[in-house]
Amino acid sequence: MKIIDKGLHAPVTKCSVGDVIQDDVSVYMIVQITIDNYAAVDLGDGSVGAVCGSLEELYHETHISGKRKVNAAVVIEGEAK
């Protein structure tokens, strides 16, 4: 995955599935693990952080001042060989 940072970021005030969040260390995506569990996956190394029972709980468990919600896109450039 290629990450292109254009510098426009909104502060994180809540999280939703599919949100991409950046802090000083890495970039994370909010995912739904099961029907009632959510987590943040580090897009740099694929590690999964705290698993929580709701998006609100995940926000409160993982929110750090300075995190920013970023616009992200997945680009599919052709078939894998």
C-alpha cells in the first residue's frame, strides 16, 4: 500500500468503520472484526490494537490528542502475478 499525505486532516471526534486515522507513529484503519467487535489495524505492519464491543468504546480506549482522520483511497492497478 502506498500512502500519500497531502496534509489536510480533520481531528478525530468519533470513529466509524473504514475511517483511516493518522498519529505521529502510524496510520490505522477502523475495522469490524465480528458482528459486535471493532478494532484499529495498523496499516504499516498489520497489527490489531485493542478490540472493543462498540465504536464508542474503541474511540474512548484508543483516542489520543493529535490523531487526525485522513482521506484514503485504495487503488487497484492490475492483477497480481
